[in-house]
Amino acid sequence: MMKKNDFAALATAVVMLLGCGNPQAPSTQDEQPSETKMQQTHSLTQQQLDNIATSLQVTFVLVTNQAGDKCDKNKTDGLCFEAQFQLTATEDLPAAGWSIYYSQIAPLHNFDGELFTLEHLNGDLHRLTPTDKFTGINKGESETITFRASFWTLAESDIMPNMIISAPDLAPKVIESTKTGIDSETKMEVLKHVKSYSDYQHHFQRTPSDKTQWLTAEDFYQRNKVLGEKLLDVSKVIIPTPKNIVFPEPSGVLELTSGLTVDYGNVPSESVAAALHRLTLLGVEQATNGVKVKLSIVPDPEKMIGSYTLTALNTGIRITGVDEAGVFNGLQSLASLLTVNEPRIPYVSIQDEPLFEFRGLLVDVARNFRDKNFIIKLMDQMAAYKLNKLHLHMGEDEGWRLEIPGLPELTEVSGKRCFDVTEQKCLMPQLGAGVDENNKNNGFYSVDDYTEILKAATARHIQVLPSLDMPGHSRAAIKAMTARYNKYMQLEDKAKAEQYLLHDPNDITKYSSVQFYNDNTINACQESSYAFVEKVMTEVKNIHQAAGQPLTRYHIGADETAGAWLESPVCKAFIENNDKGVTDMKQLGAYFVERVANMISDMGIEPAAWSDGLEHVNKENMPAVVQANSWGHIPWGAHHVVNKFVNQNWQVVMSTPDVTYFDFPYEADPKEHGYYWASRHTNTEKVFQFMPQNLPVHAEFWLDRQDNPFSIDDTLQKDEQGNVINRPMKQGRNVLGIQGQLWSENVRTDNVAEYKIFPRLIALAERAWYEPEWVVTYNYQGAKYSQSTNAFTAEKEALRNEKWRVFANALGQKELPKLDLARVTYRLPTAGAQIKQGKLYANSAFPGLTIEYKEKNKNWITYQKPIAVSNDVAIRTSTQEGDRKSRITKVRFQP
């Protein structure tokens, strides 16, 4: 799926479909012989290899993102960036006997010079090897290797750490200079070997037509000015906004300093314990003589699950839910009214119900693992903002993260990455994973761990939707089952060896997935593949059942299956002789999805999948209930697929990358972390602006990924053959919900993960729960949209902007301090500032945050009001506690 890689998500749809890696790239199992042959006459000792790892200084230098004559015209439409590895020897570097393995998201186009060979191996794994013309590097000298690779590198976080020096028969080592560091003030990861990107044209622009602005502190200041200079009173703000809220007259305040005395009524105490615990963290504890809180459940089939009413008056608080989740949500609204260190709430009457049934977040723990403690902590905050679905992505090319009883190889081999070219012990270190199999980014959930997650989710009224991606994105599973095959073949148990085999050993198909793997797709023609799926799903279902959260929906994945099977003898035989109606290799992907969907449906589990994996299936061959996660890019016609699936009565969950991919940067700046194939800047305000029930209208006020205007035609459209390519949604139908996505290719720490999720998650929760009056209702008759149309009127825009002003104030004054209490490492926005007539003026995207400034050779000072300065100024925002800071920006002195 394009979601995972900017470089694979291309300039044109053709590139996306065909892939753009090296189809002849060898698998990692074939690497060692060539390395041994190349270096057999130049052996190193372990001590020498260790010294190289310690002493060699590697620097990555971006030359230009602008495609030049040296780009390979036969790859990625001739689009490439040019960069350099600079190798500096602080001790003599020997001429031969070693290779450097490194991860690079963009596969190689070509390289200059005759001293080194660079080659793309598989996925993002590459190798640099000295040739026989290389004579070594003397101490204090350097060598530069210039190369070109696919598409662009626009963010410094694209560059992977942990380059590995290896030699035959020696323990490989990570080159010290390429290890990551942690910034002591921002708590973010630092790539020490990456030279800063500084040039607008060559480092910042994607192409000459890219109009994206590299915003300065002065630009942020002007953007933030619309929020006003004075703080708003947000004591009555609840996030997410209730459907109906009234503050009675005369107004009053209910003091909660004495705590709460809870009358549970017919509400099981365990069903609201997590919400009451949050109130305790906010300073409102349970007490025997506190303010009375009466809880009750009164079912109402006319209301959506999770609906509730809340009243708070001088007589106490009453919360009534249509179910346990409703009572829980009511308590979370009570917590939302609180300001940290101010245990009081206004008198209020609320009648509330969610906009969407599905309000979710995906967390990719497969590429880089996050442990159970991170997930449970995250669910605390999901529940605080009334999100109710956790899509846990646990199986990918780079890792398998869930223990499956009876298949220990899945986690013993594919639950970790180290350096094993046979991949019988572990997976090779894709994504800059390094060589330490005990690294925190390795690991898996034991049955007990996963059970604990499920029980914690149930306590927070969150449904866990597991995902173990297949048939594509399945390299980890394939390699684990290959290891199992080899083990049992050695034991001469052929039947057991082949029982769950996921690839055809005689398949010579050359293909490249969107992430440039040539061996990551489960064979759709082997019965052993379906035996594997059945075994895995049976065990996952059993774990859910035992944990008290029955598995009722499972996400197959089904996305980005790239050209596999064409030369598989098993598949050729299947095409020639099957009773399934499959007559062409192109039908195999749909056949796999249909078969697996019906298999799990027969187990009482509803299937979910990514939209591209569902586009080619026959609806008549699918179960009655299907969830489709739509991840199309809005300017590229995402509405076509949404309309199609909604019209055939499938449950569509908006996973729109333009705005819900939290692996993307907040702002367009090389220092901002993340991929960017659909958006260079997805800040919290953009998430707030999203209208998930009306994709086409965004053409009126958003820009494409290069910040150019685009248009959308949402009328009935047909191609030259008369086939319908777009039909507006049928009257009265719409989507099931919305889901945020955290893909984790370059998310290596908990802090980075939280930084990417928060505070965008809070805006996502707002859009999932509440439909504001400024939204544009979907036009079921069909319409065309561009910046010259006016469905989103000036009046609606003004109302939206005013609501954002309130929301931004509530974040800065109320919600971010609550995240501080929960020790969540949310993103602090870069401060806005300007110096005018010798005075510093500063502001923040979230009014109420602390702002600090510093003149040259002086200490940091808290900004209170405009103040005279005499030099350029550094500026940043800070948490209220002062324990964490934002990225620093500079402001030029203006006398």
C-alpha cells in the first residue's frame, strides 16, 4: 500500500502498479557466497572489524532532489535524488575484507566511481562493497561515494540509521557514527550521520512545479495571529464536542474538591473503573462524602451505542448511558470539563451520541515493535477521547508480532531482526534495525501479553481488530514457514514440512512489491497457504475468546500484491485445472481474498481489508458484511472507490492518507519527522478541517501534495468503453467511520510514536464523534469541485475558523496539560515569532503553551508579552512543567 512509502507511491499510477525496484535483485539467502568470494583473500580479525565500526565516520549528504541526466530513465519515470556517503577514517581503513549493509527506503538507480560497488538486495536493504581498485583510506582522510536513488528524500528522517560493517565468519557490528541519538530537550531521535538539509531548491522541493512553502517563524506567527492575542475561556469546552450541550441559567459551578461518591446503580463497577481512574489522575478522587454521582443504564434502541446524557447541578451529577460504553463516555465528558489543578465544573446538561459507529486508530507494531505497556497507555488516551477501535497491525514484511500456539517459528524467527543471511534464526535487519536481536524494536506479544491488551481494551470499551497482512506484506510469515519447512525436512517429515508452506519453492517469478521486496507474497494456489490462515485464525479466535473479547472482525490486509505467481508451477497447474472459475493469473489476488474472507466468515468473523485489495473481488463471492478501509489520495480520485463500496452497501472506514496518516509530518520542513507521499504537512488543524462524509469538497480549500490546486468531478463518469468509473453515492448512504494510521517504518521509539499521534488524535476524535454545522452536506446528485466553486461558503469557512480557535485554545489550556500528567510525549508546535521595530512578538498554534526565547549568548527566558531585543532570537515552545521543548527556530533581528 502506498501508505507505507513515499518513494513507492509515485508520480503516476502506472509506477505504483508496476513497482520500481530491481526485479533481478537476489534474495538475502544468496548474498553470503558472493561476499565470501569477493573477499576471500582479504580476511580481517574480529578486533579489526570492531575497530572499523568504532572509528569510521559516515556522513550522508543530500546533493539534490531535482532529477538530472544521470537518473536512470528506465526506473521511476526517471525521477531520482542524488546523494553521497562520505567515509572518513579516524584510523586506517583497510582496502578489502569488509562490506557495509545499510537500509535505504529508495532503491538505487546507479552510482559513480570504480572504488565501491553499491547494490540493492531486497526491500530497503542495500550493500556497499569495496572493489579491487580501492586501496583503503588513510587515517584523517575521506572518500566520497556519489549515488542516485528513486524519487526524493525530503525529510532527514528518511535516512535510516545503524549501517552494519560485516566480514565473512565475523560478528557484524553497527558503525558507531550511524547510531541514533536522543535530543535531551525534545526527547526526539537524532540521526547524527545526516547532514542537515538547507537548500530550498535542491533539498526542499520535490520537483520544479512543487509550490510547497518552507515556513519560517515569521510565517507561523502570521498563521497563528488568527487565533487572537487573548486566551479564550475554555472552561465549558468538552472534546469531543457533544451533540447537544446546555449551560443553564443562572449559571453555577460545582466544586469537586471533596471528591465523588459514586452510586453505580445497575452499572457494573468494572465497566467504568478506567474512566474513574482518569478522574483520579486529574485530582478528583472517589470519597465517602464527595459530590454524589448517580450512574445508570437505560437501553434505547434508537440511539447509537455509546450514547449518554449528563447533568451536573448543585444537587450532584447524573450520567445515564444506553449501555455501559455510554456511561463510560459520560464520565470521560466529566473529565473533559476539568482543567488541571482546578477541580470544578460548570453546571451543565448534555445529550450526546457519536456521529460514527467506527472511531479508530491503527498502530503498526509489525515494522517496529511497541510493547504492551505502550499499547495500554495509548488506549487510555483513545478512551479519554471516545475512540473505540484499535486496529493492531501485527504481521508485515519486517516482523510477526503475535505468538501463535503450534507455530513457534513465527515469533522465534520473524519476531526479531539480527544479521543472518540465511534467515533461519531471524530476519535480516531491514529498516535500519541493526544487529541486536534484543533491541526494543524487536519482540512480540505472547499469548499472555495479548490477553492483557484485550482485557485492557474491554475495560476501556475498545474493540481490538487484529491484522496480520496477507497475501502481500507477508515476508515475515513466509520466512518463518520456510524455516519450519527446513527444520522438518531435516527430520525427514515431508508432510509436516509442507503443512503450512507459504511459497512455491519452484516459483521463479521476478517481481517487486511497492516496498521493493521480491519474496513477500503468499502463494495463492497452494492449499498449505489456506491451512496456515485457518490455523492462525483459529488460534487468534481462541485467544480473544479466552480473554473475554470475542473476535468478531479481522483485518486481512489484502493490499499491494505485486505481480507474484506468474512463473509458479503450482499456480500454472491451478489455472489449468480448478473448479473455482479462476482462468487467469490476474484473478489470483481476488481469489485469495474471497476465499479467506469466506473462511473467516464461516468462523463467525467479519472480514475487513484495504480498499485496493477489495477493488477486484466479485461482490457476489464475498460475505454479506465487509469492512473496506479506503486509503486513496483525494487528488487522485479517492472518492471513486469510496462511492463504489458505499453503493454496494459495504462498511467504509475513511483512512484517507491526506489527513489521517499520522506517520506524515506535521509541517513541511526537512526537520519534521515522517513520510510524505500524500501530504507534506498534516497538522492538527488540517485534521480538524476534515469532512469524512464528503471527500470531493476538499478540492475547494486543500491543495495537492505539491501544494497546487486540484479539481474533483463527482458526477456520473464513464470510460471510452462505457464502463462506469464514478457514480455518486446513493441517497442517504455514507461511511461507517474514520481511522487514524500510524505506520512505523521510521518510528523507532515510544516518544516518536506518541509525538506523531498526539495531538492529532484529539482532532481525529472530534471529527469521529461530532458533525459541526460548518460541514458541507454530500451532494447525492453529483457535483464538481475546485477552488473556483463555492459549496464551502465564506460563512462556513468563518464559522469553521472560529470553532478551530476555540479548539486550539482548549488544546493549549486544558488537553495538553492532561497529556503531560499522563506522561505522553505529544508534539509541541514550533513557535511563531517576528521582530518588528526592535520588539519580539511571539505566539503559538495552541494558545496557553509556554513560549521561550533566547538572544545570542544569553539564557532562555519565558516570553510574556512583546519585548525589546537587540539581536537575532531563538524561539521555542515548552510544556508547562518545562521538561520538554519544541524544535527551535530562528527569528531575524529587525531594528
